[in-house]
Amino acid sequence: MALWEAWDSKCYWCTKPVEFSVSEIDHIIPKDVTKADLAKLKTAYGLQADFDLHDPRNLAPICRPCNGVEGKSNSTRQAGVTMNYLAGAEKRRPAVLKRVQNFGRSGRVAAHLLEAATADLSQPDIRREFLDTAPAVVRVLAMTDQGIGDYRSFREAEVCIDDEDGLWQRIDVALHDRGRLTIALLENLCAAELEDVLQDPVVQLIQEIRSRVTAGFESMETSDPITAGPPTSDFITLNIDSLDFLRSAGQVEFTFQGAFEAGFAASVVRSSSDGGGTDDLQGDATVSGTFSFVADWDLTDDPAQVHTGDCTIEDWDQDLNVG
């Protein structure tokens, strides 16, 4: 449960939201790795000498399909992708440990609530018991704090980012009460589909990420100048974490805020400063950051005429390697 919460209730491999009852724990570096190979990986990934395969820094929640023979076990990961997963686990490790430690100090009520929260509701008997007793718990929560009834749900959207190649990008949208109301206004009042509103900003965002990756390679401090080709994506994960709206005069303004992670590879050419030749190299990039954009609807416009503004990258972090 602590891992599942720390990873935002998502499978770390496909990044899709996953119900707790069908999630499993995966070892990022496989638990059956030999001692000799583990020693090599520690050196290659810069891991601590006492790196423990069963520590939260090497664990992540994964959905059953991804953990099966047709999932991750049927694919080969590049070193940069594995390092990105390990960095994510390391970042979440303190939250996982704190959650487990706090639970260890809790009493029977916490144990029973955790059992209820992780119940497999696909079982008819368990589902019936849950429906019979859960309303009483909700009432107690409402009396404790009226705002505690808010909960997070997920919605998946897909937009086309390349018509010629038929490439689509998935966007995971996390919704609380305010976000669900925003979506309802957008789709029912404005008669605009969420995917249509996301289309242009997402395409613009991905183009800007690619441009920054190319610029990052070419601005690396090396003894000889570097020219980078167009980067190809190993993965791109886009999440929208906050949606809101504001009515001002005759307009309704919708705000979208989210985060991204991506891995790229690019062909890199390093030219000798004396003109003596070139080296063809491989460039790997892992980037992450946050973004936002605004969409406006004029109350005098026809429905579905929602105008989106530019998508802005607000935070940017990159790890570039050439070799």
C-alpha cells in the first residue's frame, strides 16, 4: 500500500492508474540477478555498495499485465530508463518508509481500515459486506471534516501527435471534485471534448521538449562541437494533475497544470575542432518537468469554440549522456 500510494496509484512500467487489488510489487533490478551481474550494475548505475534489492529504492508497484510474460519480461530496457526508474524509487523511498512506520505504530482501527481499503471488490461476498458497512464510515468522516469526502479519480485521454505516422500520446488526468466540475463545465456547457482541448497544447509541449533535448546535447561542454540529430522517444509520460476554472466578465477560463517525464535517444556527431574528422556517437536523455496552459471560452461564442493558449514549460530537469 505504501508503494502504491507513493507512486500515485499507478503502474510504474506503463504509468497507467491501477487498482490496488490488481497491483503487484516489482523489483526494478530483478531479484534473481547474479551477484556478479549485480556488482557490475552497481558500478554502471552508481549505486551504493550496500544496495539492497528488496529495499524500497528498488521496488515499485506494477500491474499484473505488465508483470506477466507479455509485459516487461518480454522487453529489453535501456540503461537510461532503468536509472530513471531507480531515481524515482529513491525519491519516493522516504514517503514509503514513513507510511510503513506510521502504520506500525497504529492500532486495530488502522489495520481494519487498511483491510477495507485493499479489499478485492470483485468478490461478491466482500463487495456486499463493503456496501453494507462503508456508508457508516463515510458518515463518520463527514462529521469529522466536511471536506474529507473529496477523492481522486483518473481519466485517460489520447491525442494524435503525428498524423503521418499515426502516433498517439496518452495523457493521464487526475481529478478531484474541482477537476470533475471543470470537466463537466467544459464538456456540457461548452460542448468541447477534452481530447480536442488537449490536442494543440500537447503537440506543442512535445515539440518544445524535443527542441530542448536537441539544444541540450549541442550545448554540452566538450572539447569539440556537437551536432545532434532529431531525438526519438523511448517513452513520454504526461500527467495533468490540476484542472480549474474561473468566470471573469463574459469569459470562462480553464487552467490545466501537469507534469511530464520522457526518455530520448539521438544520433550525435562530434566534430574535431581542427577539422580532422568526426565521431558518430549515441546521445541519451532523461528529462522531466511541469507545464501549464489556459483555455478560454467566450460566453457569446458558439459551443465548442474553446481557444487554447500556448503551453508553457515551468520546471525543467535533464540528464544528458553522450558516448
